[in-house]
Amino acid sequence: MNTQKGASLYFTIVIMSILLAAVFSIGSLLLVQLQSIKQIGDSVVAYYAADSGAEVALYEGKTGIPAEPWPSGTLAGASYKTYFFATTSPDCVDGQHYCILSIGDYQGVERRVKITR
């Protein structure tokens, strides 16, 4: 009986170590998932900024390709830049008159909208 005095203490430490490792594993997975969810929200804002830039470009480009500087701006912390390409440009495939590329950026997340017209 004297040889089993520390067995319960040893068993408790092993169980606590396993539980602590499990908690840290779940915590790190949860942190990665939360960052991913935040980037999805940022992606939506960046997409709508790009869409807004494309709409501005369509409005300004009613008469053809406008002269530079091309439309750019910010809205609610997001920014957009818009580029026009003539149909002879290799960046514009299948465009009848011109192509519009609008790039929206929000907190490092970038989304693009391309319109051929």
C-alpha cells in the first residue's frame, strides 16, 4: 500500500494535461474560424465597393472611354479604383466598345468586378 501514495496525484496531473491540451486545440481552431468569418465580411464590403466603382464608371462612360483620371473613391472605409480598356487591349476580351475593371479594397481584402460593354 505504501507504493500507491502518489498514484492519484499523478493520474490527476495526466488528466488535467490532456484537458488543457484539448482546450488549447479548440481555442486555436476557434480563433482561425473567427478570423475567417471576419474576412468574409470584409470581402462583402470590398465587393460592393468594386460594384459601386463599376456603376460610377458606367455612368461616366456613357459616351465612350473617358479620359484619365479614371474614377476612384472611398465609401465607408472601403475604396475603389476603376480602369477602362479599349477593345484592342489584351485585357478586354469580347467587349464591343470597351471593358471596365473595378477593384474594391477593404482592410486588405480585394475584390474585382469586370464589365464588357
